Amino acid sequence: MSDLQEEISSRLPELDPAIELVAVEKSGPEGLRIYVDHPDGVDIALCERVTKQLADLLAEYSLEVSSPGSDRPLSKPEHFRRYLGRRVRVRTRDAVEGRRNFTGTIEAADEQGVQVALSDDGHVTIPHERIHRSNLVPDIPEGVSQ
């Protein structure tokens, strides 16, 4: 999967250097879900342009291109740095300090890992290579029920 992500990431600047590949996920046996971001926002037209840029992949995969949304996946060290102070949910490949699921606030991030202030008053530093999946936890305005 990382080879495919690298290939897609290298091809998007040909379309628009400002497009950022946020994540690539398998969706079913032959599907790819591709999350992109852009400083001007992500709309249907941008998703269509990205799909056309990657049209050759349609021979092997069905493509779904979309914006990362409010629960944006965090897959690179720079993503964690960009969202310092925001709530995050992190799931690890194996246990870190006896747990695999963490929810809290991003306190620090560098090339080695991310430090999270946990909702239960603890702190944990998670190495990037041990992260299976992570995403922002959307802010819910007061008065809105979940």
C-alpha cells in the first residue's frame, strides 16, 4: 500500500502542486479511498480532476476521491504538527503502555512520534511507525447532541 500511496503522491503535483495527499485506504478488495486537501478547499471539481489524473488506476481499482472532512485522517508527522492543540483519536498496531486506543489532545509532534495528553489525565508518546490509524476528533458545538 505504501508504494501505491507514494506513486499517487508523486503524480498529484503534476495536476496542481498545492494538492496534498492526506491518505489512501483500501475500501473493499478492489477499491481505493483517496483523501486529498487543498488550501482553497476540496470540491467536486477537484475530486473529478484527481480521478482523471489517476485514471490508469481504474484498470485495477475503483476510486473514491474526497476531502478529509472534520474527522480528517492524520498520516504524516506534519499533519500532527499542523493540528497541535486539537483532539485526536489514535489506534496503534500493537500496545503502547498497555493500550492500543488513545483519545486526547496533541501536545507535540516531531519526525519520531506524537505526544498526546489523554482524556483520562495521562500523557503518552506514540512512535509514528506504531500508529495504525489516527484522525481528528470533530469539535461539537455546545447545545448539539451527538
